[in-house]
Amino acid sequence: MNRSTEHSRIDLPALIAASVTVLLWASAFVAIRASASHFGPGALALGRLLTGAVALLVVFVVRRGGLPPRQAWPGIICSGVLWFGCYMVALNWGEQKVDAGTAAMVVNIGPIVIALLGGWLLKEGFPRLLLVGMAVSFVGAGVVGLSTSSGGSSSVLGVLLCLLAAVTYGAGVVSQKPALRHATPIQVTTFGCLIGAVACLPFSGQLISQLSKAPLSATLNVVYLGLFPTALAFSTWAYALSRTTAGKMGATTYAVPAVVIVISWAALDEVPGWVTLLGGLICLSGVAVSRLRGRPAPQPTASDADRPAAGDAPVPSTETTG
């Protein structure tokens, strides 16, 4: 009884941090879409990461964070390259091809990627429901791609890029979790962001060129992406992740697509079509199925304990043994 009460207890600070992350990441999909016509995918990622890195470094220096221990660096480097770097470039590119709501629905396959990588790298196995959910989600992604293609290949490419973003997001979360066992959330976030920015430095010439031509609103969008969905939201994510499992944190992102659709409708007058929404719902249904737990094995009852052992009495023919 005490154990169930302990597991049902809510970690309020982690819940608040996760909620802040969900809201800010949802707004990021809309801000990226609004800036897509003025900045290339790599330039937008670099501008966002440089802004976020500067903000995080200021906080880090003020708080005298110190360098992370050696054991944390493999996870920090992997999450920096995959999540802060590859994920942002792939997502920015994908959102040039599909609307913000569609991108959010497809990227939300990420929790399945987290579960798959956890089963492989952490030896947690591959439950049947996980494999079923994965199949359902990819069917949904296919529906989204077909509904937005309009006979061409550009939107199919956009869906594939969003799938790539989901994979790098999942890999980033799985690699970040071990790092948080050795380093603080601010250390993991700050140096991960810095590594992501370094990985995107090849786009610096493009960023400088496009900044000189972009309108002020688009530039402010880049600054917003760096300060809030990156510096603040990744910090609150790392804080919440340090207090719970990667799988549970992945599940918190289920709410992102709904928030994105509401924001993009209000800010961009952009709503996915009905077939696209259906594909997105199929994606999310697959994620939900993958997170279901199998029926636990029945516990022996008091009457079972009172039964004689197999060696003491005949076993009824209707029961199986071995």
C-alpha cells in the first residue's frame, strides 16, 4: 500500500517544468514556420543555438556552474550533436515543406524512438505493444505524407525530415539521461547547446547573409527561439528529466501537437486538413499504444497458497505445467 502511494505521488516541480517545456516547444513550431521563408534550415538553427548559448552562458557564469565531470561528457556531446544540432536542422527543413501542426504530429513519434533505444541500449527489451504502436504510428505518418503531397514529392520530403527529427530527438533524450546522473541540468543544457552551435558553424556565412536581408520580425523570431524554446525550455526539460525517466518525459510531449495547432491557427491562420489531422491522430494513437503496459502476471492468492504441491496431489488435467 505504501509503495503504491509513493509511486502515485506527483513531483510538482518536475510537472511544472515539463509543462513550461511543452508550451514553449509548441510555440517553437509556429515561430520556425513563420521564419522559414527568410532563413535556411541551418542558418535558423545556428542563430537559435547561438542566442540560446549566450543566454545559458550568462546564467552559467553567474551561478558559477563549473565544468561537468568526465563521465557526463559522452552524453552531453551526443545530445548536443544529435538533439541541439541535427534535430533543429531537420525540423527547420521539414517545416519549410509542411505546416507547423503536421510537423508537430509527426515529430511526436519521438517517444517511440526513446522506448526503442531504451530497449536496445539499456537492455529493457521490446514489448509487443511497443512494436504494434510503432507500426501504427508509421501508418499515420504515411497518411500525413499522402494527404499533404498534392501529387508532388515536396511534402513527402517534409514528412520524412520530420521523421528524421523525431529519431534524432529520441536519440538525444536517451543520451542525455545518463549525463544527468553525473552533471547538473544547467551544465548538460549549456554545454549541449554550445556543442550544437559548434556543429552548425558551417552555416555561419548563410546566417550572416540572411540576417542582413530578413525583416525585423523574422530576426526577433530567431531571438525568441534561442531565449525561450531553447535556453529556457531545454533547461526546464533537463531539470524534469533528472527527476523522472526518459520514457515518462517523452510521454509529456503528447500535448504538443494540440497546442501547436491552436497557436498556428491563431498566429498563422494555418490549420492542417482533415485527412492530415486523421494521420496525426493515428500517429499519436500509435504512441499511446506503445506506452500501454501489458497485463501483469497474476499474483498467487491465499487459496493458491493453501493448495497442496504438485508432488502431494494429482494435477487436474485442465491445467498446464512446466
